[in-house]
Amino acid sequence: MAEFILRRILQALLVLFVMTVLVFFGIHVIGNPVDLFASSECTKACLDEIMVNLGLDRPVWQQYLIFLGNLAEGDLGRSFTHGVPAMSLIWERFPATLELAVAALVIALVIGLPLGFYAGLRPDSWISKAIMGLSMIGFSVPIFWIGLIMILTFSVKLGWLPAIGRGDLVTVFGVRVSFLTVDGLRHLAMPAFTLSLLMMSMVIRLTRAGLREVMTSDYIRFARANGVPEYRVLGWHAMKNLLIPIVTVLGMEFGGVIAFAVVTESIFSWPGVGKMLIDAISVLDRPLIVAYLIFVVTMFVLLNLVIDILYSLLDPRVRLGAGAV
Amino acid sequence: MAPVLSVRGLTTVFGTGETALRALDGVDLTVHQGEIVALVGESGSGKSLTGFSINGLLPGNAKVTGGSIRLGDTDLRALTPRQMRGIRGKQVGMIFQDPMMTLNPVLRVETQMRDALRAHSPLPRGEVRARLVQALAEVGIAAPEQRLRAWPHELSGGMRQRVAIATALLHSPQLVIADEPTTALDVTIQGQILALAQRLCRDRGTALVWITHDLAVVAGIADRVSVMYAGRVVEEGPVDAVLDTPAHPYTRGLIDSVAASQPKGARLPMIPGRMPLLSDLPQGCAFAPRCARRSALCISERPEPRATGAGQTVRCHHPLTEPAGAAA
């Protein structure tokens, strides 16, 4: 187990290194950020001064080495535009994104699992066909469109739900969250549902396909032949087998949802990291972009680790040992 | 004494309407207490389907449409699914073909056995464990406490089949249906499992239906045997009578194609052709197209069951117990 985790960390460091090289030099090629964010009255001399201050006058390889040196000390640099450490900006915004993503995950499971179960148990009923049709729509219709339609329907036409922001916040363990106030929940509902649609469609399809396969297996027949009650056969004997593919796919998907909640956050003006990233890219705020990407890669690595551990809990045939990669 | 299981005219079909296929057509089966009845036939003859029809675990597209299935005094066809669940595991146990597939790969042996035990007797937790350990010990599993904590993939095929047998017998059912439980095992293990099942059922007076395609197994274990062909029982009788003086040409063919029945070096005889498809059953005797003794009667008319002198019942117009051509 320890060796497995160590190996994972080494792989992650390699990925991080390659990623920083690509992003660092890539952004350098795109253009000079100072041109974008310095005020229009700024003369040549004033521009040069800013360049020297930010260290942009040096050759890019030198800049990269300085960046690596600082990184080794845990310093990811200061945002060009905000002038504060990049990580503090990310940490300030991240809880909002995490809350949105977790809410979306919960919605996807709470709605997707029962619907998938129903569709798997009665594949020929018209309700099942309707469920599968809806999941197809969830896959194919773009998120921004659904978000806009929801705003039009529930905010503009019906006036039931607020269209933007996080609403009233409460502080729990030093983190400000929306979901514990009624107003916050009303703000959370639409963006979370919008973000959950893709995962929900996936859960429905995986559950249905998995259930149909599992139900024909001998071990389900065996459990039934022993008179095990149906709720137990479905809810535990079949369920535990089903969860294996669902955990895999959702684990990967969840990282993506956090990392790229950009669209949903933009539509609903949700003050999360996705929106911050878009803003940072538009002004080529390199430290912030690099810091964010390092953050995302680290998160993916950790998520994969969690998935692997969940795996070994679900499937006894998987053991995290020296042989596992 | 009344039989434990009495199946009369059982008809099971796949699908519905015009395209429905008769997979079982008028199957009769009687099993008394403590008796071992072998159900023999090729793949697709309907022997497993008979088992699943009895305990109500047919696949979704199959349905029992005719006949009666009585367990003791209970008409199983009249039961609700809920009542049927109360019968399964408690009064009718089942052992499956491939022990690698029978145990749920993601549940510990203990979880699976405990669920089976608690399905019919709400024992307190402490007693459950003791009961399961005892059940595993009865099927000859060493160190049952450790095995109980094991995952299925940590056990060998023979061991898994023992676990499956222990589970099926937890409630001492009156009837056990064993669907080719030795087919997937090594030959040496086959013998052990066979002897184990035989001993356990004899000790408890359990009636056993042993589904198999292996005549050597039939000879070794069964009291009576029913030979199935294309969804019908073509011959039924005491095992010695059927194996020594088979009345149906198909039974004769099966026996002759067993290697041990032939002199060394002789070419193994085989039954020409193949079993007809369910969608394309002949009008008369289903075996007629492959039969050397067929007559015009066999092709036009379905044979009804009739008794032979030796105690068998046979569905044949020209049984081997009568001289060839006598009826033609």
C-alpha cells in the first residue's frame, strides 16, 4: 500500500513537471501580459518598469528556473493582476466550486441511481424508454443552453429561483457555504442541477446496463434460489457489483466537473475557480493559470488515489500492492 | 406415501403469441422423500429449464403455461411471488453448475450464507455465526471460521461448490435441485462432491433432483432416471432398468456413446444428426429424424407414454423392449 502511494506520487510529480513546462512556455508565446493589463496612459518607460518588477524582462528559461526555485519553497507566485499570492486566490474561490460540484454529484446519484435501476429492471416499459431518452438528451444538449433555458423558465418566467450568485452564506469550520441556508439552497439549485445533468445521464446508463448484466448472473439466481428477499438481492448483492463501474466513471468525471465548471459558473455568475480561470486567461495572468493547473493536477491525482482505495473496498479481487500501478 | 415433488404435464414456453417456443412440453417428474432422481439429456433438452420452472426462477422471457407442480400438498403454480420466495431456500434448495459463478464475487462467504440463513429464520447475530460454522463443517470444509471470512476468489472450485451446497442445505429443504453441479469441476473433485451430496441428502431424507448429461454420474448416484429429449421426457424408470435395458432408441444411443460401454479400440458409435430446433419441431416423435427404427407412424403421430414390462415408462412407438417391426 505504501509503495503504491509512493509510486503514485512520483508519477504525479513527473506529470506536474511536464505540465508546468508546457504551460509556462506556451503562455510566453501567446503574448506579453503587461500590454494587456497596464493602463493606456502608461509610457514605454513605465511599461519597462512593470516588466522589471514582474521579472518579465529576463529570458523565459531564467524565469522558469526562478519559478521552479520558488515552487520548491511552496511559493506559486503572485497574480499579476491581483497582486496577491495565486494560491490564496484559489483557496478563496475553491469552496464555492467544490460545493457546486458536490451538490451536482449528490443530485446525479440521488436521481440517477433510482432511474437507472427502474430502467434496468423494466427495460421494456414506456417509462424506461422515456428515462433513457432523457439521459440521451442529458448527454447531447450543451450545458450552457440548458442553463439559459432554466434561467428563462425558473427566474424570468416563473420567478421561483434567483439566477445569479451564491445567496446567504454560513461559515462552517472556517468555510463559507450556501447549502445550509434556504436562500443559499435556492441559489444552488439551478447551477447544481445543470452541472449534474451529464453525470446523471452517465449514472442512469451505467446503472441500467450494469443491472441488466448482473441480474442474469448465476450469483443473483443463487441468492434468489436461497430465498434472499428481493430488496436485499437488488440493494446489496447486485448493487455492490454495479458500483464498481459507477465509481470509476464518476471519479474521473468528478475531477472534470470541478476543474471545468467554467461554463456553469459563468452562466450563473457562481464565484468559483472556473470563473477565476477564465478571467486569468483573458489577461494572461501566468502565475494564476499555472498555480490553478498545478492545483487541478494535484486534485486529479488525489481523486484517482481515492478511487483506487474505494475500488479495493468494493472489489476484493483488487488489492493495492506492489504489482498495482 | 405422497411424493415430495410431483410435476404433471409441465409446459414452459419462451416468448408469446405466434412466435412462442415450447421449450418444455408435458414434462412429468415424481420424486419421493430421500429419493435421488437423475434428469438426463443433451444441452438444450430442457433439463435445466425443468429445474428453474419448479422453483420459479425462469428467465424473464420464459413462462410456465401448463401442467401442475406440487410440492407436498402445495400447488407451486398457485403461489404469489412473495409466497414463492418463502419456499425457495426453505423447502426447495438449488445447487448450480459453475461454482466460479455461483458465489457473488464482491461479498464474503459469510455475508452470502448469512443472508440465506436470515431469509427464513431470524436468528440473533451470535447464533448465526455458530450455525454457519457448523454448516461449513458438515460439508467437509476445514477451518470453517477462516473460510467464513474469505472472499469467493480465495477458494478453489471444489471448495466453492461445498460452500454452495452448505448454503442450499441451511434450512434442510425437502427437495434439492442440483443443476450439473459437478460438470465444471476436476474429475477427482467431482467424485467427492457427488458423494457429499448423496450422503447429505440420504442422511436428511432430502429428495434430490440431479440434472446431468453424464450417464456415469447417473449410474453412480441415482435411484430413478428421466431421459429428456427436445423438451419431453422420453423414458423414465429405475436407474438399473433404464441403463441395462433401455426402451427408447435415444437412451440406447446415449449409453452406447459412453466410451466405457464399448470394447477397447472400437470406434465409438454416435447418434447421427442433432436435436431439432424448438422452432422446428417435427409433428410426430421429435427423435424420429435421427432414429433407425422410425416408421411412418413416428413421423405422423406423437407417441404417448406407455409402460414397458421392466418398470419403465417410454414415449416411443417402437420401444427396444419390443421386437423391431412388431408394431410397424
